[in-house]
Amino acid sequence: MADPKMINLTIEGRAVSVPAGTSILEAAKTAGVLIPHYCYHPGLPVAGVCRMCLVEVEKAPKLAPSCATAVADGQVVHVHSPKALEARKGVLEMLLINHPLDCPICDQAGECELQDYTYQEGRAEGRLREGKRFNPVEDFGGDVMYVANRCILCTRCVRFMDDVAQDAALNVSERGDRALIGKFEGKDLTHPWAGNVIDLCPVGALLSKDSLNKVRAWEVDRTASVCPGCSQGCNMIVETRDNLVVRLRPRANEEVNHFFMCDQGRLDYRWMNRQDRVEYPMVRRGDALAVTEWEGAVAEAAALLKGKRAFVLASPGLPNEALFLLSRLVKKTGGAGAFRVRQGDEAPLPGVNDLARRADLAPNGRGAELFGLARANAPLAGLQAGDVLVVADEELAGLDAPDVARAGAIVVIGTTLPAWARHAATVVLPITNVVEEEGTFTNLRGRVQRFRQARSGPGFSRPSWAVAADLLAALGESANYLLASEVFDALAAAHSEFAGMSYEALGLKGALVAGAGTGAVA
Amino acid sequence: MAIGVKVLDRPVAQTSYIRATLKGMALTAKHLLSPQKVTTQYPEQKKPLSPRWRGTHRMLTTEDGKAKCVACGLCPSICPANCIKLVPGEDEQGNRYPLVFEIDEFRCIFCGYCQEVCPEEAIHLGRHYENSEYSRQGFVYDLERLMAQTHPVCELWDPADPKGE
């Protein structure tokens, strides 16, 4: 495709050059000017109903809605001219006529666009003396609750359900000042991606029932991460308060998930805060596991592995870094490695190309395959008698007992200590989970994406890659890594698919492994 | 070698203590005859407090006896001493209210920011200074205790002179 024609215009005195067909609002973003807006969202069709994005365009007869006006050559746009400010102040006053102004009890306070723009450009005091309209709170099904009084009728939620989820469930009911968002007869927000309307809502009208009244927007720490729920690898923001994960939200990435995240991924965060974690390295002393220190536990695990084959049963939820080091452990001992992937139902989001909750309910199956681990339904089939079974963040439950019995000894590298490990494990090495360490996942399309540490791990647990590196070092390999990025550099040097990648280069959007275009998993 | 000290030869009128003693006794006798009382007979007698006095907190209540607090979370955010603990929840009517609201009066620096920031005019500092407890834990006031306080509340500014001029 030929390069689109570039249009040159001036916004707030700044020269801007954007492709033809761009809206003034998007063009202003490239110049670092945010034009206030409610109904416009880059992931949704343009509606032009809120009139909040009115700007003054020189030589135009009246103010233009910048979300619905395409740029033209030589345009001169004023965003903060007195005329534009006066118009937007009027719009805000109208929007606030029936708004209850209950910010102190509203969950959106602190991340509310109505609040932000009213403080920026609105009136200090309202002039309305009449009473306000009142509508009761409505349950929209799924995780969504609708507070009609706060709604400004931007119709983002309606357009998301119609055009992106393509499961028309919402509409604008009634007319005029009685208008509110309603559900179609017999419909509920039960679509697997319906929870996105909560993030799309610019005000506190659509709220998550799960996080209702739990947390204030200004109390949380936000960390860029990747959803570990399935092999799609949606980018997400982990919100923590007091070292506990309280909410997961989508993070925009045009290449993977655009602006969206499925409900299952969004609500599946409680396991990240599990309190029944294994906190100390442990070794078997007679019938029981005894707490010990790291050096002793690693030395004991290395002594078990010396001269034996290591059979690694790895979780596809481990980062590339840990899987790479475990594959080196396999190579070093001449053993084998396998993993299995839990299966779920595929749930696509029709309005976005190649976005679905995938059937593979693990984030890094592709990475595990790249490092030579074998994907299998019965992963222990290759376990030979006398092998040392290294169970890395995986369950033995559900596997054949005779298979397990062939193992000479079991080394558990895990976040928790399940019942089987309590009597079967010889050495237990505690690791941190996905929100407690940093690393990378390779999604099903071969996109390597970084996730960052959002909370601290419990007790003496250490990152999975650090434990694997210690084990390698104890076996005489050179594996002296202090940072996850150093492991990744070693990984990029050893595997041609990752050649040339580094943490800095991956950034927030990730990068594709070499040959990803041809080797895509169906 | 001895140090040479200069000895001043002053007249007796200057060096005699008799005159000074008599002067002091005269002052004492004067106060004995027309006494000036400066001691406040605390606790029978108390000095009036400024309307802007900032003492231990009090939570105001609505007419039906519930705390006015809606657990918006502004006071723990603004508190420079980090002495307010707040856990929001929902009551039977679905209204937002504080499940836990505790103020550690020992950590508090009585700046009055919590009262100033409160959108519901619920938490107030008190015009009150008599606090004593048998344990440090006694100074962690929970919601019930904050609501049970009856002392007058602080006015953050003098109504007659709101700008402090």
C-alpha cells in the first residue's frame, strides 16, 4: 500500500503532519494536546454525541466536533480559545444538570473524566435550582452494575456491545432528559468480553461489582504486565494496594488486544494474593520436610541431579527466562522436558482482528515449545526409571501414579506446597508467581512481551529464573545471573528465534520472534 | 605569682543590701494588701479555648444516629501522619460507609487537614484537651468512640475573620 497523503495543519500554534482522514482529535494527540472528549474512543466507531470535543477551526462558520472532523490542509485549530472554552463549559454544565455529584461515594472518583474536565474547564458552581432526575441502580448482569444517575449518555458501552462484541445487549432507552442506558428484553451483559464497558465508561455509571467500594483510584500502584490467563497474552495493568493485587485492567497494545481484556482474565486475580504459599526452601529429613536455607537446599537438589537424568515437568505459565534455564538443565543432564496445557473454551471478540480468549489456558506454551520442551497430554510418558523429576510450578495431581513412581527423586520448584508434594518431594524450592517477578512470555503468535513485578514475594521465595540459575550453577554450569534481563540476554544469544532482542528493545509492546509469521499456531 | 585584682572602692550606699531588701519587702507587702490572682484553679476552673482549637477527633452523626462518613477515602489520603485507617464497605441499604474507621491519636499531629478535606463534614477535630488512657492502644479511637464524643468541634477558621486577617 502506498503511503497515505500527509496533511499539514496547525493545532494550538504547533505544526502537525498526519495522514489524510485523521480526526482533529487524534492529530492533536500527536501534538501533545488532549482535547476533552467523552463519546470518542479510539477503539470504537465515532458517534459525535457528547459535544465535549468542540474546537475552533479558523474560517469555519461554527465550532467543529474534533472527533468527527477530518483534518484538512492549512487548517488552524484553536483548542483553548475563549470561544471553544465557553462552548465546552456550557456542555459540561448541561452534562452536570442531572449528575448527582456524589464523587465521595463514587468508585470512579480519581479516574473520572467528568471530574477531571469539570475541574479543568467547568463552572465552579452550578446554577441549577430545580431538582435532579433520579433513577435506581440497575444490575446489568455479568460483573457490571449501572448507576443511571451518573450516566452522561456517551453511548460508548452501547457501541462496544453493538460493534465490537457484536452482541447487541444495550440501548438508549427513553428520550430527551429521561434517556438512560437500558438492556434489551431478555439480554444481559454475559458476553465473555462485556466487562470492557466498565473501562470504557468515562464516568462512574458502569461499575465493576467485583471491585465495588473496595479501592480508590489514587491509592493503587500500577504495574505494566501481561495477562497469564491464556496464550493470547493480553497486555494488562496490575493494580496493587498494600502489596495485594486488587484489580486488573487492560493496557492498550494495537498488536495484541487493542484496548480490551476478557472478563475471565480481568477477574482471575485472587490466586495472585494466595496466602498459603511455601515461603522457605525445604529438604526431606526422614518422613517430614525440614525448613532449611537456600544454599543447603540448592546443594541438596544438585547432589540429587549429579549423574542422573533430569526430567523437567515445567508449567507453561513460567516466563521464558525460567524455561530457558530449565531447558539448559535438561541438556546438561541429558534428560528430557515436557509440559501440558490446560484447555478451555475459545471466546473470540468479533470486532477485533485475531483477538480471543484462547483454548490454551497458559501464557507461555509457545515459549516452552521454542525451548525444546515437549507438549503432551501425558507429559510423564518419557520419564525413565531413576530419573530425577523436577516439577517446576506444575501439579502432579491428575497424572498417572505409576508414571510418577518411576521417578528416583522429586525436586519441587513451586509457589505452593500441595498435598502430594508434602510426602513425595525430596527438595522444595519456593518461587515467586507472575506478579512477583519480572520476565517475558511468548504468546501464541510469537510475540515476546515483558511483564514487571507488581508486589513482593512471600518469605524467602525467589524468582523462578533465579532458582533455576542457582541449580545450574550448582551443577557446574556458568549461570551467574543477577537480573532477569541478563538471563534474557543469554537466551537471545543462545536461541536464534530471539536474536537481537533485549528488555529495552521489547519495551511495552513486545516484539515478534523470528519466523513468527510462518510458524503461527492455528 | 599572685594575680593583681583591682579592688574598687565604692560608697556604702551602693554596696549595702539593706536598701534593696527593704525595697523587695515593700513590693511583697503591696501584693499582700492588693492581691493579683494569676493562677487558674484547674480543674474547677478552665480557661476558654479558641474556636479554632484542634484537639482529639469527633465523628458527627446524622439524625438517625449513623456516622456521616461515606468512606470516600480523602482523609487517609491527605493525612500527613498516616494515622487514619479506613476500610470502606456497604450497609444493608447499599450505601457506602466505613467498615473500619480508626484514628491513632498518638500519631496524629492535629493539623486539621482531615476536617478540611471531608466532603460530608463528618470528621472534625475537637475543642478538647483532656485525654488520658491506661494503654497506648486506648488512643486508637474507633468509629464507635469517635461518634460517642460530645465535646464541641473545631472551627477551622474564625467565623468573624475567615481569612485570618
